[in-house]
Amino acid sequence: MLKRLLAISAVALAATAPAHAADNNIFNGKTITYIVATAPGGGYDTYGRLTVRYMQKYLPGSRFVVKNVPGAGHIVGANTISAARPDGLTIGTFNTGLVYDQLLKRPGVRFDLNKMSWIGKASNDTRALVVSKKSPYKSFDEILNSKTPVKFAASGIGSAAYIETRILQDALHVPIQIVPGYDGNEAELAMLRNEVVAQIGTANSLEQFVNNGGGYFALTISETNDLPMVPKASQYAKDDRAKKLVALVSTLSHIGRLTVGPPGMPPAQLAALREALMASLKDPGFLAEAKKLDLPIVPASGAEVEALIKQILNQGTDTVAYLNHAAS
């Protein structure tokens, strides 16, 4: 399924690519506000601030200002971007977990990801299962075959992490007892205290915990190549329903660290921003700084991201009904 999605995105890229070079002077003398849908600090803020410094370089005469707009699990920031004037002067970043919020028609969601102006993405958001090294389980197979429920930490009920833990539980028939309410690195601390055994999160955010000896990657729910030696959830998906749910999570993993603008952005402004972002993500200085900050860079164009987002949101009623059940 993922190969088909990438093929679709390649077609979309060819179909939507501008016939002429973007005008990178279009923002000369203009100030561009870059919305980060989190508080200062953390991964989204770090990626965003590094990205805008280099986009400014490739848009001569422009000035970028970062504005942090946290709240409601990125919903407030996404609403802010969506409601901005479509002149290219307000863009930003938020979590792809908002795909679930739109599919579930959550209260407070005023954006439509199908209509947003997708500029590109900087990396993957590979979803992975991390198991505490203090636990008795030495592999995913041991957890899968456990005779008693295994305690998994998750953030609040209905969050992306909670839904993806439910997907693992239901699609692969893993004996999980979900313990919700852990935000930030609280789940890692809970694993160190032996309160819980495991959690699902992004590989990038959990890598330091693993490198410090707190746990190990036992499974990836993504078909990315970020964890090549770790078993993939697709190997354990035995029926069409399980394969479809795992593919949904996996596809989301390919579009992390997004940059996006409001609906209706004029083609000239969108083309200039897309070109500046892609040039930034390939800049040797940017790549050197990202490496020092331990920020993986796996770029993709705005057209590729747009095609994947539209495909992900095109879910059948059975999948949406399941997600409503999983989020409850």
C-alpha cells in the first residue's frame, strides 16, 4: 500500500510542479510569521527555528519571525495557520496526529488538511514501540505471547499515542493494559520506576532514552528505514483490517516535521516557499547543524506531502468507525 501511495505522490509532484522557476524575490521586504504549534523548546520548535533561518537565506530580503502557539494538542496552532490570510506571510508546523482529529471530527477543529497549502516536510515521524530494559520482556514476541496484560503508558485518552497503542492492541492482538495520562517524558520516567513496561512514540523522541540504556526498540509500526534492525508491525498483521490499520500509521510516519500554509495560497507564493524549503533542507550548513542537534533529515516536497495527506484522509467508514472506538 505504501508503494502505491508514494507512486501517487510522484504523479502528483509531476502534475503540480510549476512550469517555470519560482520567483525567490517575491518576499523581498516582507516579514513571514512561522507558527510553531507547541511551546518553546522541544522537537517542533527546534526544527522550526532551524528551518526558518535557512528559508530566509533562500528568500532574499525576507525576514522570518517564529511565533509559538501551543494548545489542545497542536489544534490551536493549526487553526491559527488555517485562518491566516493566504498571502504566504503566515506558515508553520504541527503534528501529523491532527489527521486523527480531523477524521474523528473533534470539537475545536476548524482546519481542513485537504485544503491546506503544503510546502514540504523535513523528516519522518517513525512510530516505534520502546520496552523498558527493567522489564522481563526481551523482545516483542515475548510481549505478544504474554499470558497476562502488559502495561503500556500513553498520553491522554483520544490522543494520537493512545489511538496508535489501541491499534497495536487490536490489530496485532497484543495483550496490552493501557495506562493513560503520561505526557512528555513522564512515560520514560514511569518505565524507569517499573510502573509500566512500554510505550509507543516517535523514534526520534525516544532515541535518547534508548541510547541512555533505559529501553530498547522492540517494534516499528512504520515502513521507514530509520530502524532497519527492528521488526516491523506489518510482519505481524495477518488480515486485511490489521494491514489497513498498520498502513495508516506507517503512512503518517513518512510526513513528519511539516511546513504548511493556509488554504488558497497563490501559486507564485507557494512555489517560492516550496523551493526555499527544499533548498534549505539540502543546504550543507543546515545539514551540519541538524546533525549536531541530532535532528534526522528526510525531506519531501509539498506536492508529495499533499498527495499523502489526501490519501490518508480518504478513509472508509469502517476505518473511521474503528478510530472513533479506539479513541473512546
